[in-house]
Amino acid sequence: MGLAFVYHGLPIKAGQEILTTTHEHYVHHEAIRLAAERAGASVRKISLFDDIRSLPSISEEEIVRRIIKAVTPKTRAVGFTWVHSGSGLKLPVRRIAESLAKINADRDEADRALLVVDGVHGLGVEDESIAEMGCDFFVAGTHKWIFGPRGTGLIWAKAGAWKMMRSTFPAIDLNPFTAWLRGEAPRGMEAGWISSGGFHAFEYTWVLPAAFAFHQRIGRARIAARIHRLNDQCKEGLARVRRVRLHTPRSAKLSAGIVCFDIEGMKPETVVERLLARRIIASTAPYTHSCVRLAPSLLNSPKEIDTALREIRALVTGTGRK
């Protein structure tokens, strides 16, 4: 919903383009496609790496180079995912934003390349302030790493970015409602006008601050450090298991929260099924190249990571439950 609100609200004109990557989730690609069709704009997708097997050796410099090289005078928006749910790859958002700012310095306001970040798997994992990352728009569901209810999320944007947006739904707010009573169109644009009005499941919205308060009491830095320690433990353990191919970069700079791997000779679905039989929750990545995913989180312990690694070794050696 958040990605759709943003892309359909962007002031994109016919002849302009939205630049994205081939690695995005279905909802990101579709939000871009639908908005571009509506505006008469085009969509261009680039790859940040040639093969998932090359991911462990990818660098921040290579990621930034590929994205910035693809920006053209027609590029009105650049949209990508902060942490990829299909590989665990984490993009250097600040460095990309800094490079994009240099390009925008010579552009008129109506031609600036706006940076849209899908941050669902970074929010609640990384020790980052959204306002300092350099993106124009940041969208994230809060039902994952924040532990909020399903159906909740957020859209963050710079003050100047909000002003240029267009509403998709009638906003339930005093200002546009008063303007309607007067037979006028509302003046300006405010953040609260972007989301849909009507009657919502307000209980979910009201409880969300408690989820953020939980994280704030612990501290963003402590949470990030713990999750990265657990992920490092998981990646290092998997890298030592025979017949296991680790796809997620080992570096904490280029990965966060999600660990993706394959077991030679076994389908990802089979691995997930057998791990579940041992009370270990894994999943498959919903992309063209599917792999097994583990997501060591704030709720896990080092002992649980050791248990998961032991069961994966048992699968490889054939001693695990069939």
C-alpha cells in the first residue's frame, strides 16, 4: 500500500522514467508498473549482480556504480529495496543518495531523480535514522522486524517531497473536507492526506506505538548489534557445512537480518519442510531463483542458531528426519 501511494502520488510526466532493479519484490515492481502506465512514463530495470552465486563477492562500490551509471536525464525516480528478502543483500543507501544528489544538483526541481526506498527488512534491524539516509521517500511495513500488527506500515518523506505529492484517495482530514464544503480544491499537500480514509482497524493502529516503544527501550544500536551477531553466527556456521552454498554476503555492511542458502541436491521446499518437522522455521524466497531463508532476529538466541545449524548438518549427512 505504501509503495502504491508513493508511486501513484509522484509528479511523473509522460516521457520520464522510473529506474529500478531486477531484484525487487513483486509489489514493488507492480507499484512502479501501474504508476508508470498511468503517467505515460517508462520503466527500466537493471541488475546489481550477474548471478546470485557472485553475491558473496559483491562490493558497495559496484552497487553504487551500477545504479548511478543507469541514471539518465529522463530518470524521475530511482526505486530499490534496502535489504533484499531474496538474498539478504543490504544496499548502501547513504552512498547511493549522496551520488544521486550530485546528479540532481544540476537539474530543475521537476526533473530531479527522486529516491524511493523499500525499507521493510531494514527497519527494526539496522541502527539507522531514516531522516539521515538521504532518500526522498522511505516505505516499510511494520509487521515484521518492528513486531507490529499485520496491516500496519509507514511512509516517511522529506518535507519538500510531501509538498509535491498528489493524493490517490479522498483524505479524511479537516482541511480538504472544509475545502470541499466551500466547493474548492484543497491547497497544498500534507503527509496525512496520502493514505486512504474511511473506517480502519484502528485497534491495530493504536497498538503500533507500543511496538516502537519496545524497540526504543532496548535501543536501536543494541538491537542492531544483537541481530548482526546472530546472523554472523548463522552465516559462519553455514559456510562450514559441506554441500551448503551460502548466497548472502558475509560482510555486515552488505547484509542484514536474512540469510539465504541452498543445499546441493535438495529442493528449497524440501529443506524448509524437513526443518519445520524439527521445529525450525525457515522459508523459501518468492523469486525466480528460490532458496532457503533463515532470519535470526531479536527474539532468537545463540543456542537456537546452533540448533538450526545442527539440524542443517544432519540434513546434509542424511541423518535428519525424512
